Amino acid sequence: MLLIAGLCIGCANAWHWVAQQDKAMHDEPEAYKSEDKKEDKKDE
């Protein structure tokens, strides 16, 4: 019983962490994105 409860809590924790990281990636300010594009052009 405790094994199943731990598995459910672990899955919920992982889901929360992935959702948080996904939100952080998509909420990057535009300034960072434009700097990344400038660096990519320099490499070419």
C-alpha cells in the first residue's frame, strides 16, 4: 500500500517539476531569445 502511495506521490512530483521547467523555458524574455539568435549567426 505504501509503495503505491509513494509511486503516486513521486509521479505527481515529477509532473509538477516538468510543468514548472516547461513554463520557465517558454516564459524566457525576448531579449535572451534575440541574443541567442545573434550568437547563432556569429557561429556560421
